[in-house]
Amino acid sequence: MRTFRRFLVAVPLLFVVVSFGVFALVDLAPGDAAVALAGETATAEDVARVRTALGLDQPVLQRYGSWLGGVVTGDLGTSLTRRQDVGELVASRIPPTLSLALVALGLAVVISLTLGTLAAVRAGSVLDRAVAVFTAAGIALPQFWVGLLLVLAFSLYLGWLPATGYTPLTENAGGWLSHLLLPALALAWLPAAELTRHVRSATAEVLVRDHILTARAKGLLTGRIVTRHVLRNAGIPVITVLGTRIAQLLGGTVVIETVFGIQGLGSLTVDAVLSRDMPVILGVVALATGVVLVINYLVDLSYGVIDPRTARA
């Protein structure tokens, strides 16, 4: 109940802070949406008319207040460049981004749990050192560069997977997965490396505890010890890091969708920023803020499931 009350307080506070911060930063950035909409041959009078028609000549606080008032009633406004309802526009771009993020999250979790656990169980071995090299490379290499390497290797050279585009799951499940594998792997590269480090550290710390040493002395197999005792005890720090990495995945889609030509929320954000389409930018920010808040709330709830003692704390 205490966690839920904190969640209810944090939602409006964080939403307003984040949305106003983005609004102010975009407003301070160079460029003018009215100039872009009026056209290259427009006169100063034409630009002024467009600016007035769109309300861009109003003070920042007044424009933000109008937008926030619309959000309260469920109206995210109208795109300045596309002349579409922002809510409908954002909703139409959710499926590709959601699919990409979920596949990338699944890859990151499987890779990190597998490599991190094996490295902890075989601490000091060649495998442990190889995993350390993988995590260092994963953190050092930019995701867009990894994406380009994957395209060169698996699309242009081997021809196994498509380099760009997206196929909806409802149309073709095989095409959906084949189009997502490369971008999801590029997106999962960084969080998988970081999670692997945390899984390895948390698992290694649990493996030297007294009850684990007792279980080993009783002759229990290492695999059974890890699945029944170690992963559960190492779960809280790993889940905490995973929650923050989900937000990182959402941010990474901006770059990865551009590299792989996926028309999702990431590419929509890039287009909106370049054209200074404030309603679209704020619509995406509102959605991303809500998702991050919900994820953090679910992470807090998961602590009580993993370790009931934290629920009573």
C-alpha cells in the first residue's frame, strides 16, 4: 500500500517535470516550426501568419498550459507537420516499437542469465574471462555501430536476414521475427552486457553464503543449487538493474529504428525533433514517462515476491 501511495504521488509530479523540461528544451533549441511549415519561398508575413495560426507566438508557459489542459481531457493535440491527431499517430507506431523492445528484452535476459550464471559458477576459468571480455565490449561499442556490423554480416554478406523494414505479427509471424532479430540483437547488446556483469556479481556473492556451502556439502548438484537457491537470492539486485535497463531499451529504439528503417516511435521521435513538432514530441514523452513509471512500480512489487521479507520492511 505504501508503494502504491508513492506511485500515485510520483506520477503527476514526474510527468509534469519531464514534460515541461522537454517543452522548454525544444522551445530553446534553434529553428522554427513555422518557417518549415510555411515553405522555403514564404515571406516574413507568411511565416508570421503560420506562427499565429498554430499559437507559436504565445508565451511558453501559456502554450504548455494549453497542452497540459488538453492532456487532462485525453487530447494530446494535433501534429504540426502531419496534421493528424497525436494520440492516433503515436498509437499507430506502438506495435513496431513494442515488438522490438520485447524481443530485445527477451534476448538481454536470456543472454545475461546464461552467461552471468556460468561465469559465476566457473569463476576464474577461461569462460569467466571470455564473459568479462564480452561485457567490456558490450559496454564500449555503440549500439548503432553494432547494428551496422550485424547488417553487413547477416544481411549483405550472408543474406540470412533482412536489413530493414518491419512485418506485423498478424500478417506473417516468420517475417515479423526475421525482421526483428538483427535490430533486437543490436538493441539488446548494451543491456545484456551490463546485466551479465550484475548477474555474475550477484550470483558469485550468493554462492559463498553458508546455506549454499551447506547445500554443496550435502551433495546437491550445482545446477539444482543455482536454480533453486542462488538465482532467487540474487534476484533483487538483478531485477533492480533490469528495471532501469528497460527504460534504456526504450531510449535505444530511437537510434536502432533509424538504422534499420523501422517506422516506430523512435523514428517518429526523430522526425518530430527535426521538424520541431512539439505535440508529437510531447505525446511520445508522455507515453515513455508512463511506461517507465509503471515498470518501476512493478519492480518495487516484485521485491516482495522474490523476498517476502522486503514486503514487511
